[in-house]
Amino acid sequence: MSAYAIVDSPIGHLLLQTDGVALTGLYMDVPDRPTRGLSDGQEDANAGPLLEAVRQLEEYFAGKRRDFDLPLRLNGTEFQQRVWRALTEIPYGETWSYGELATRIGNPNASRAVGLANGRNPISILVPCHRVIGADGSLTGYGGGLQRKQWLLAHEGLH
């Protein structure tokens, strides 16, 4: 059973999606009532892990949580999944460069491919793609917008 919930946060509305067992999406910059891509799901904040995801996100935004403990299902290529797993290893309050992330997945020459996979992360914040920055310390791109990336990093005591 596919379901979703829309929650308010300090960085705007967040759309959380579940397959009924695991969280499958967390997207930013969504309207109050999105319609695109949700035809196979229903709005149900109590479905699967959504209620717990909302609680943990509230704790994170209140500064009371640094790590998330939720079942996640990230659908992507094998390479994307390796990158996304590595993202979950970036500690709260730290950043890695794209090159460092590429090295950590065993492919030091794949910085650009890592950047593309990072940009396709379907579960932002919980899979902390906002913690990846340019080699020179610049914020570079972010699917949720650079202002949100800057806010998230500042919230975690960076930038």
C-alpha cells in the first residue's frame, strides 16, 4: 500500500512517501497538495513508518536528534545505492567532498557520477546528501535549493 504525508518544517513543506513498510521518499519544495506522481498512493500520515518519520524529523528540527532510525527503501541503480549508503555514514555536523565520497565507495575517479547519484537521492535529510560539498568548501548544487542546504548545514553547526 503506497501512502504519503505532507508535513511542515522550518525549511518548508516536506513530502514523505511509504510503500507501507519502509520510507521510500522525502522530498522538499512541494505544494500543499501535490498531485503529480502520487496517483497510486493515498494521503495517510499513519501508514507504515510515516508517523514515526514525522516524529523523528520534528526531533531533528528541534535539535534533539542527530541520527534517524527508520526503515528505508531506496530504489535506484546499484551505483546509486552504494552512494546513498555512503551518505548515511557522513556524521551529523560533518561534510564530505564529492571526491571524498567517491573514494569511500572505492571509485576515486567518480566524483561527477557521485554528484549525479547524490542529486537523485530520494530520501533527503535522512540520507544526508546536504552534507556533501565541493572540494573547495563551496555548497554547490542541492535538489532542495541552496538556501535549504545552507539552513540544514547551519542547523547542524556548519557553514
